[in-house]
Amino acid sequence: MSDTLADNKTTTAGPTDGLAVLEQTRSAAETHGIPLAVLLEITHRCPLQCPYCSNPVELDRGSTELTTEEWKKVLSELAELGVLQVHFSGGEPTARKDIVELVQHATDVGLYSNLITSAVLLTKDKLSALADAGLSHVQISFQGNEPMVADRVAGLKDAHRKKLEVAKWTRELDMPLTVNAVMHRQNLHQLPDIIQMAVDLDADRLEVANVQYYGWALKNRAALMPTVEQIEETSRIVEEAQVRLKGTLAIDYVVPDYYALRPKKCMGGWGRQFFNISPAGKVLPCHAAESITGLEFLSVRSNHSIAWIWQNSEAFNRYRGTGWMPEPCKSCEFREVDYGGCRCQAFALTGDAGNTDPACALSPRHEEIFKQAERESAGSQNRFLYRNFAGGTLETDQHQGERQEKPHGA
Amino acid sequence: MASRNISVSETSRPKLPRHTKLKFDETRQVWVILAPERVLAPDEIAVEVLHLCDGVRSVAEMVDQLAEKYAAPREAIATDVIAMLQDLADKGFLTEARESTA
């Protein structure tokens, strides 16, 4: 592992925990103030089938989703609590017919709203209605810079063209645009072109987010894991572009934590500054938290307020702060820097969410897991398991044959 | 559409873009700037300056006003104000009023 990688940090993490500016001015020991922003996964339905989807493998069916009135009540309650921003996400948030109504309600109660979308269901009229309803920011996911790779990763024909169109409308409507590029072995070679694409689309921000390996992505790790060399090259490209495009395009960069020495401060620490609400109304410390078995997550449909769930529920308190930590975290000088890394990853890779995240070099499992990832990154298993409600569908040869070039030759 | 890469000078007439909102956060009792996936906590002086950024006032006028109010050297105020506004502009949280093309 190189020094450059060791020094890499997630400058700002994704949509979920990049809102810690206020919290950063407080002491780390001051634990769980009301989050500044909340992620609302209003549906798990999505026309895309990305193999690294951050939704849980067990998706919430449409029939279990909160109703319009229930979401409105949630929005009002959040605003009252002191939450300042909401991210409408999914699944595909615009798959819900009431999306405009929900954004309008967020505006009415004083919340700043972001839309995190695949864009493929949006018409110009719908986007315009969202802008009129007070939507302040649109974040569009891109799977590559051209349809050949992008549509294959998304598992949807014509997706890329549609995304470009919606990105253009977003700027025409004078809304800020973030391009969210999820990167992995099979599209990292397109990064310079993706950066240029973001500039050409007049985006304000680009998130270069390496895949984080839980849930669907963990199932697809062998097909997605980049090589160390690819990551080093990526860091160089991003750092160069950050300097070159200062004032034009802000670039946030998330490295895959498998190749870091220190784990990421996942969610800013469990139950410290972030929660999300699932389609069925569960209040979760992280969008992957339901993958951890044995924790009971309470719903907004329970008799408890969101504030009570955040402050008092067992699931939120289970890994809050530092008291739960085993060694080597317990006596580690970084315990309030990274809070032991990611609980979901610890669970997925070690079977116990209370273990040190194996992404940490101090974890007894780090070496073994890193080596395995390294082997996978050098392998030739490129076939995706697409995300869907049926537990995933393996990519067919026909799909694979549509590729023009060997995708990880970069 | 908001212009990017603006260079703040005394003749600039900056304003917050539509998607950047200056708001008093009742829960935390502080002023905040809400922007895409960001919440900034400007200090008192920054809040005062931002309240003056209406797209009509020039930076020079703001500086005059502040220099008088705080009985401070104009030059020092100008340097601070421009640096602060430039920083916000670089992050995309400040834009300039456009000349009317009509």
C-alpha cells in the first residue's frame, strides 16, 4: 500500500454524512445532537438494477411504503426537531406519484430539499413542478460517461441518454446539479471523461464515490473491486482535477475503504449525526443497518416519536459513542476519530457488528480481507448480479457481449 | 443561470443564489447557510455581510457601511470582506447580480 493511499480520506462523504459542518465545531465527545440532514428513502422501487445498489438485499415492497400523509407527518416532525435538510432518495424517489406533493410539504415546513435520483423517470414538466415546489438541488447518478458501459451497469437500455437530458433540464431550471458517479473496476477507466462530462453538463458538484461493499455490492465484489493501481491512478486524477476546476466544479472523493489503512468514520459515528428513514418507515442509523440481524429498528408507525427513537431506542444506543468498543478500538487513540469504522461492514465481514471494522489495519481480519479483495480485483469475474426484488438476477452472456472493450484495462 | 468563477471585487454586487438559503436555526440558535448537501455556520460578521448581499449593493458600499459602523480602517474591512465573499463564491454559495439584458 502506498503512502498516498494511506493519507487519503473521504474529504466529504456521500449524501449521507457530509453535513457535519456544524458538528465539527463541537467536541467529539458531545455525541448525538439532532442531525442536520436526514435521508428519506421513500421507496425501494427503481427502474435501474445497479449491482452496487446501497439498498438492502431485502427490499421493502411497494405495499409496505409509508403513505403520502405518513411521509408528510414525518417531514413536519423532522422540521420541528431541528432537522434542516432532507434528501429524497430511494430506490427511485420519483417512482412515487406524490413526489411533488412531498417536496412541496418539505418546503412548507421550512426544510431544504435535495433529490437523489436516477433521473430516468423524470419528464421536463415533472422536474419543473419539483422546482416550483421548492426543490433546491438535484443529484443524478451516472454509471459511466457513455451508454455502452453506463446502460450495462444500470441494467437499463437508454438510461444514460435520458440522464444527460434531465441533467440539462436541471440547469435550465437554474437548480444546482450534482453528478454522482459511482466508481468500480469496470468503469474507473472512464473517470477523466466523467469529470469532463460533469463540466460539460454545467454541474456544480461531482461526487466520485467508489463503491462501498455491503449488501448488493458485497455480492458483486468480485466484479467490482478495483485494483490498488486503479485507485492510485484515480486519486491522482481527482487531485489534479480538484485543483484545475476550483471554482467551476467541486469534486468530492470517496475512496474504497478496503484500500485505506484507517476505516471511514461511517455515518460520522453510529447514531451521532445521521439517521435515515426506510420506505416502510423504519428509523435507521444507516441505510444498510437492516443488514445487521439481531437489532430491532423502530418505525415511525410505532408509538414513539422520531426524537424518542433517535435518543432512546436500543438500536441507536447499541453502538453509540465508544463504550461498546472491544479492543483494539477501546484503547485506540483514533476511537473518536473514526468510531471504529462501519458496523454494517463489521457484521458483513466478521459476523459481529461489534467487531472492529476489518477496513482498519488494526483489525485482526484486515490482512486476510484485503488480500482477498486484491485477488478479486485481479480476477476476470466481470458478470454482475443485478439488483431487483427477486433477490438478484445474474447478467446474461448477451449483456456481456454488448461490451466493446475489456472494461478493466485502464 | 448563476455564473461561476466570479471574482469578487469592490464593484461586485453579490447575492445568494436561489438555492442557497441564509436561515436562523431556531433549534441551535445560530445562523446557517443551507446549500446543496451542506450546512455552513457563518460567524457573526459573515452573517452581517451576507445580509447586505442583495444583488443591489456593491461590495464597496458594504465596506463603507461596515467601516463606519465599526469605526474600523476601511482597507482592513475591505480585505476581510472580499476574502470571505470570494471563499463563498468559490464554493458556489454566492453569485453576482447580472446586468439586465432587457
